[in-house]
Amino acid sequence: MRAVFYWGRAGLGFENNNPYGPLLARAMGGIGVDLEAGYDEDLSESWLMENRDRVDVLHLNWPSYMYNTDDAGESVEKCAELIGHLTRARFLGYRIVWTVHNLYPHERPHPGLDRLARLAITRLATALIVHCEYGRAQVLNHFHRTHGIFTIPHGHFIDAYENKVSRIEARRQLGIAPDGFVYLFFGNVKRYKGVEKLLEVFSRLPGEHLRLLLAAKSNSEYSAEVIARAHAGDPRILTRTAEFFPDEELQLFFNAADVMVLPFVDMLTSGSAITAMSFARPVIAPGIGCLPELLDEYSGIVYDARDGEGLARAMDEIRERDMSACSESAFQRAKALSWEPIAEKTLEAYKYASKRSV
């Protein structure tokens, strides 16, 4: 079987890329499925005609990148083309699978268009993949889909990044005292990530031995403003910024940290949490999206997102835990997210034939 995975413009290589797509492709190859990178600019009626005997499945992950631009008119045109091509694909016998990583994109210049696009894709798809049971319920609530939904977890990143640097060496390179307690935020600084809340809460925590390591990807005016505020504020906040961190640098941040803090405002699936757990780091996160199903009481703290003091209490409470035990629990939960059964389940989704016609 051959599937084309519309993962993103970076394709399916490991270099400078989210490793989910490449790791899925490698695992699918292990069970005889050729998962190749798809590019939205190549998706056309002529391509569909030329490849109908070669390709079985068109697999979408973040469909918004395939149509959203700053210009509303152009976005509508590109979205109409995408839906038209997917409709033609179904007519030609292709199967269409959508992994619902997020219900909607976090940054939505055209929210009405996103809604229409997802309703259409849900209707056209032969199968949907969600990463947790909460995601399944949301697909029903938002897009009214009841059949052909496969709950397949997000795989771990244990083998995706170098992990050779010790805690002591990581802290030495980052200028962090060996006996300090380090909270880590790693990732893009976007409004839905809640970084401003994290800065405010951390600044209220007493303790000269506490550190907040902000390893922030800065690629917008908003992120630059937040990072500047962090750099100029509490001297216990350490900032490391880049548009993109080399893969080998991640081990410094995670191995220097005691716990990852993800104060999300909105999300469904978190690759950031799985990255932390893959480095054996417990996670503090709100009880939203898939996080309550990903974490348990031993691998971190899931706090009530509706409680204004929930994050602060969690950041206090975690320091009373046995951090070695929390780290081991987080790693074992990550390890359970093995790519081999994920590939097998994904193949089931590929083979699923909807009883409903387009």
C-alpha cells in the first residue's frame, strides 16, 4: 500500500522538522506501507489521474496550511480547490484520511473558512484519526461524524533527539546551579501557549534557588515582545531564543530541567508534552484536550484550567514530589507510546472503507 502524507512544507525528512511525520513514515515502512511526502502545490486533477493506480491513500494532518493565506479571497479560492480535488479523489477511488491533531488551527485569520473546510473534509474522509477519546467526542460535537473514527495515540520522541548530555553538564553549559529547581518552557511563543501567565505566576513564587528556563522560538512580533518582557523581568528567568533550535540542543534544555510547564490556554494534542516525557521529564499542564489522558498523577500534575491559582499551586506542589520517581513515570508513559502499534492501527484506518458515499 502507498499513501501520500500532506504533513507540511518541510516534507518527511528528520532535519529541521517536527519528528512526528518522519517517525510515522518510518514505522509505516516497517509494516510494508510506503508513506511519502505530499505537497499541496502538486495536488491537482492531473496528478490525481496520473497516480490513481500508484497511490491508495491521501492522508491530511494540518489541512489549514494547504489553503490559509493572509488574503481572504486567495484563501477561499485555495480552499475551494482543495475540496474540489479531494472530492475528485474520492470519485477516482482514493481513500482520504485526516488526523485531527487540532480541531482548528490556533491562529485563524479566516475562522469561518476553517469551519467550512473541516466540515467538508470530515464529510469526504473515509476515516479520521484522533489522538484521544476526548478528540473523538469533539469530532462528534463539532463536525457530527460518528463512523470511521480511529483513536490512535501520538507516538513518543525517545529516539528522535540526541540525549547524551548529563544533567550536570547541561546546567553547566546553561549557567544553572546544580542544586537549583528548574521549570522549563520550550516551544513557540504563541498566545494559546499561555507564556505570559507562566511569567506572571513564576515571578510570584518565592525562592532564590528557583529558575524558569524559557527556551523560546521567536518568530513573530508577539513572541519578541513576550521574550523581551521575560528578559527584562525576574532575574531568575533565563531566556534562550532562536527561530529554530537545532535538534542536538534540545537535550540541554530538557536535561537541565526538573519539570516542563505547559500553561496552555487552548489545545487538543501536545507534541511538546510528549517531547518532555520522552526526555523523562514530568509535565505540569491544564486539564484540557488530550492532556488528562496522556498524563497521570505520577508523571506530572494536571491542574484545573478554570482555577486562576491552579498553575501556581501545581508549580508549588511539584517541588514536594519525588522527582526521580516522577521522571521515571513520565518516561515509562512515553515509552508506551510505541510507533509499531501506532503504525498497525494507522493501517487499519487506511483500509477502512466508509459505507457512506460522497
